[in-house]
Amino acid sequence: MDGSNNKMGNAPDAVLAGFRKSIDNIDAALVHMLAERFRITKAVGEYKATTALPPADPARESDQIARLRKLASEADLDPEFSEKFLRFIIDEVIRHHEQARDR
């Protein structure tokens, strides 16, 4: 069974399909938001490279992680997960900033 049928096994489950459509829409929005975020951080990296600023800003990163943990907690989302997610993004941004600096 492929998981697309209801408990009776003979008809598509409209409720599950609705949930999945919502998840797909949210995933698409996340991808577009991340793309926009990386467009902006690319500009930051280029600015840092031209002004001889370091690729990483530990104080800013710490502030961002604390802010995101608070937002996550308020949204009933695991703050540990939100920190890991943001740390992953920050690490990728720093990598891009280092590349911009080395050009």
C-alpha cells in the first residue's frame, strides 16, 4: 500500500491530501524565503569584502540565535531545533562571505 489510501484501503484520503498540500505550500514558501535571505546575505558578503570587514560576526550571530530561540519558544517550536536551523544557515552564509572575500 502506498500510503495514499484511507484506512479502508480503497479511496484517497482527502484529509491527508489537504494536509500534504498545505505542507507542500509551506515548503515552497520556505524555499523562496531562504532564497531571498541568501540574496540579501550575498550583498552583505560583498559589502564586507569591499570594506574589509570579517566574514563572521559572533556578537550578531549570538544575538540572532537568542532572538530566534525566543521567537521559537513563543511559537511553541523547540528552541533547540530553531537554533540548529539558524546555525546551519549562518554557517552557510559565513562560507559565502569567505568566498566573496577571497575573490
